[in-house]
Amino acid sequence: MGANFNLKTLTVALAALSAASIASAAGLDRSGQDITAFLQDGTYAETVYTYLDADVSGHDNAYVGPDKNTYQQGKKIDDIAESYDFFRYGVKADINDTFSVGVLYDEPFGAAADYSGDNNFVAQGDRDAVIKNVTGNPAYSEAVIDNVVIPTLQAQLAPGNPKNLTDEQLKEARANYLGVLTAKKAADAEEFTKGEGTNVEVRTENITAILGMKFGENKNFQVYGGPVAQQVQADVKLRGLAYSAATGYTAHISSDQDYGWLAGVSYSKPEIALQAALTYRSEIDHTLPIFESYPAASIEKAGEIDITTPKSVNFDFQTGINPTTLATAKVRWVPWSDFAIVPPVYTEVSKAQYPEGLSLVSYDKDQWLVELGLAKRLTPALAVTGTVGWDSGAGNPVTSLGPIEGYYSAGLGAKYNLTENWAISAGGKYLWFGDAEGQIPTKAVVSNFEDNDGFALGMKLSYQAK
């Protein structure tokens, strides 16, 4: 007969690193949407705090020309990643040996980036530089625009067509006139916002209610599901030459709440500490209030924006190797290629050059995350664990508001049982970020970020009674 592993003893180790094993870098992924609190035996509750700090620095693009994919190293971009922290809570109870209920809170998606210094993502107040950038003509300055270009175009467009221009020439003159007026408005925005840097902050909150039902001869199988309430809010500021005519654009997306759902199935075999769970979370459609200011288009307008946060699939697995050692695995998939932020004013203005309109944020690829771990019980009260992980990222080039292409990670953690029911856990994870080129919505490469890293720290207080 094989060894009979004590599941409760081994799960002392299982949770040791979970406090810090939730820092994701693809798209806007943050918490990893962990549901393992619901899979615990008996009555269970946890409070988790996570702190993330990253160094994401690089250079802007000094290239000037028509090729959107060409990169020439420009000015230094200091660390743009703001430190970020969030909480996670979970409560679970068994109604009887068949039914369980639980409530989970987490902050699944988010972003925090802030540009500063002397680079193309900070408004420097240089009107001539903006005019050259927006018009695409290095010979133009504001003096040339005011004293030569505008008078010439006004003469060409005078009533009665005194210059006898063809329809095609008149069309070109109108486009050029609109272009230089737009360039002047963009220069006004650059001067007005001088010293301000590009900034983005996105916050989300989830509350999930779960009902589970065990079945099978030994109650080894469980199906579970329930509703998810989600709130989203965001602020975006685009500043500097990198965004051309969009410099000075500002958007505030107010918080609102909408709903989705979760469903999953799990299997457990306590005698070998085996547990496996597959969880699906639905997309959640939001219609949110938004206020946009687009100086180059002379528009300030309130409206609504439709945002759909992505669905996801999580697979969580553990099994005992021997009576004091546990192996764990986690796989997560998020289809970020389906996600986009499409502010109405920003997109409508972009249609002048891009008939289908531009998204402010979008991604080219889906995210895959894999994390493998080993947990070891050292004493009846103390366990330690280690993990290694890989995150695919969501494409490269990627939005300049989050220029990272996934990561590799390594983590350590420990859990100590304070009493029979109460425990405290702490963990840390080091992240090696993938190099990435930053791009703006036009798909032009505007920056390059290499050799960056970060860390995540977490603490958990948990209670369990069987």
C-alpha cells in the first residue's frame, strides 16, 4: 500500500508563496484571479496584501521619417513604473458535506505608469518641435507657418479660386491648411502642459460569490460557479512629441459596476494530497462615463465608453511527492488580443487619417502564464516553498503605456502556523521582464525598454477550521 499523505499538513506549504505568486505583467493582468481560497477544506478565511515595485526604463525614439518600425536610440527614459499594491480577501464555508459557499475579493486588472524627465513622453513646451513633428516637415517652424505657409494657403483658398487651382489642388490645399492649424493647436497644448508627463492609472475591483457542489462516491469531484461584480476606473494623460497631435489628450473614465460569472470543476484525492481545479471567468461588458479633452481637435466632451474586460481560464494543480513535500503548478490564459480601449473622441478624431479609427490601447497576442513550485514542511508548524514562472506577455511591440513583454520569475516563501487555526505567510518574487518596444496607437515605434526587472512582496493572514 502506498504512502498516505496528510493533506492538511501539506497545504501548510501550499499556501506559503501564494501571497506573492500573483504579479502578472501581460496586458493589464495583476492579481491572477486566484480562487484557491474556495478550494480549502472546512471553514477558511484569508487576507492578502501584495506590493509590486518594478524598474522599467529605456530610451525614446530619435528617428524622424516615414518608417513606423525604425528605431534609433534617443533620450533616456527613467523608471516609468509606479509602485503598486492591492488586497485580496476570501471566505469559504461548508454548508454540509455536499455544498460549500464562498466570497472572494480581488483587484484583477490594473496599470500604473508615469513618465518624467527630458524625453518624448514629457511635454517640453517646444512649440517648433511640435509643429515639425505634426506636419512631418523639418523645415517648418511657427514663424514659417505664420508668415509664409498660412498666408500662402489662405490665398490659394480665397473665394472665387483666384489662383485657378484644380479640384485636386484645392483638396490638397485644404488638407494642408487644416494640418498646420492642427499643428498650432498641438503646440498650444504642448506649451500649456509643459512639464507634465504621460501618465496612466487603471484600477479594477472584483467581488465573486461562489456555490460549490461535491459529488461522487467519496465526494472527490466538485462543480462550482457564481456571479461576479466588477468595477473599473481609469485616468490617461498623453504628453510629449511621442504622441504627435494627440499631445495634451486627457481622459477620465469614472467608476461603474457591471456583472459577469465564474464556473469551474475540481477533483481531489486527499490520501495523496492531490487537487486539481479548472476555472473559467467570463468577459464583463462595461458602459462607463468618460470625459475627454483633445486640444488639437478643440474638443472637450463627456460621453460613454464601452470596455469589455477579458475572459480567462485558470488551471491549479497540486500533488504530494512524499509525506512532507508538495508539487504545485498553475497555468493561466487570458485573450488580451480581444481587448481594446476605444475612447469615442480619441477614435473619432483619428478617423481623419485612419478611416476605421484607432484604439487608445490594444494588444496583439494572448497571455499565457505558467508557474511551477515545490513546498516542503520543515516542522509541524513551519513550511517553505519555491517557485519558478514564465509569462508570455501580450505581444511586442506593445503599448507605450505598459512596455513589458512578459517575464521570468523566481520566488521564495514561508508559512508559520501561529495556532491550530491561525497562520501567517510571507513571500517574495523576483521578476526579469522581457525587452519590449513601445508603440503608440498608430503602431509607430516610439521607445525601447531593455534589461528591466522588479519584485513582488506579499503577506497573508489565514484562518482554517475543519
